[in-house]
Amino acid sequence: MKRKKVPTAAQILVERFRAFEQKLYADQLHDDRSMMKSGDRRFWHFRPSHHVASGLLTQEDVMCLSPSGKRLLSVGASPAFLEKLLPEIGVPAENIVLADKDPIRIENAGPLKVVTFDMNDPWPEMGTFDRIIFPESLCIAIGDRLKERGTAAPSSDAHPNDPLEAELLTSIMREALRRLRPGGIIRANGPMSHPKVVQKMEEALSRDGIRCDVQYKRYLMDIRIS
């Protein structure tokens, strides 16, 4: 007789998010289980459960962020499907700060605080955080800034934008690390830079005297101060 597999904490959390997606966003869910309906918008919007399944947010994070005084910053949060669901699973609304360069894109944020800035530029003062996340937004912001600079897209055989990407990624992470509390974690998910870009970022931060433990895969980056 086969033993029944016990779901992991990550699987249980994904299912909790899926249940609340059905409750809060039933008419906005795409047939693809990772997507929201995005209409004619430029970018797909992802379900909250997709972000959990990708590792952007874990059960440990939920437990960390639940007590009073803990703080989460979500950068490039539009349209905040994930963040608006978090109070349903125990993260108080007052612990959550949404950031986007266009506040109009964060519709009906309710009690969640919204801060407006472009992550590629100097960040405003807003205190420190236990978790800072970039939900599928880091690659978009860097790509947009490269286009503003008029750079050519890299081919499959060469990466002419790597130095600029490394410069932009380092600048963003400097700002984020300045606002990270001891023991805090920065995470970003979604398609991101070539590994060499991340390596150059680590080297630049190290020259600044910032020693980080960076875990990097193609779709997830995890940074902690070492």
C-alpha cells in the first residue's frame, strides 16, 4: 500500500492562495492557472499563487510579517493582486507598503500604503523593511530604462547590454539594501538578467563594502546581507 504524500508547507500555502484567489478575483482569473486576465495591457499579470509557487513569498515570510511592526515593501507592485490578498492570510494591511512609479496603476489599494517612485531612480525615505520583493517587476523596470537610453536589445549570441544592466541592477539593489532590516530578505522573480550581470552586481556591492549572500536562478533571486 502506497503511503499518501504529505503536502509541503509551500504546497499548502499555494493552495491557500488559490482558495482566496477564487474568493476575491473569480472573474479576473485567466484559464492559465498562473495568470490573471490582463486584457490589452502590455504585460501579463500573474496570480498571487504564481508568486508563492515561484518562491517569491514563503510560509516563513508570512509568519515573519504577521506580527505588529513588521514591514513588507513590494516594488513595482502594480496591480497589487498579491499584496491585497495578504491580509486574508494573516499579514496586517498596516505592515504592507506598495511602490510603483504610477500610483494610478495600483487600483483600489484600500488600506495599503502606496509610495510613488521609479525603482531606477533614487528611492524616497520610507523607513526599513523585513522583506522587500519585486513581483515580476525588476526585469521590466531595467528593460524600460534600457529602452529609454536607446540601447539595442542583446542577441542570442552576445550580451552588449550587460554592463548597463549590471549598473542598473546594482543601483536598484543598493537602494533596497539600504532599507533592509537585519535578518531581512530581498527577493525578485520573473525572467531576469544573465548570470554574469548578477555576478557583476555582487562585485560592485562588495567594492562598496556590502557583502551579500546572493542565491540566483533564472526566475528567482534571493539576497541577504552576509
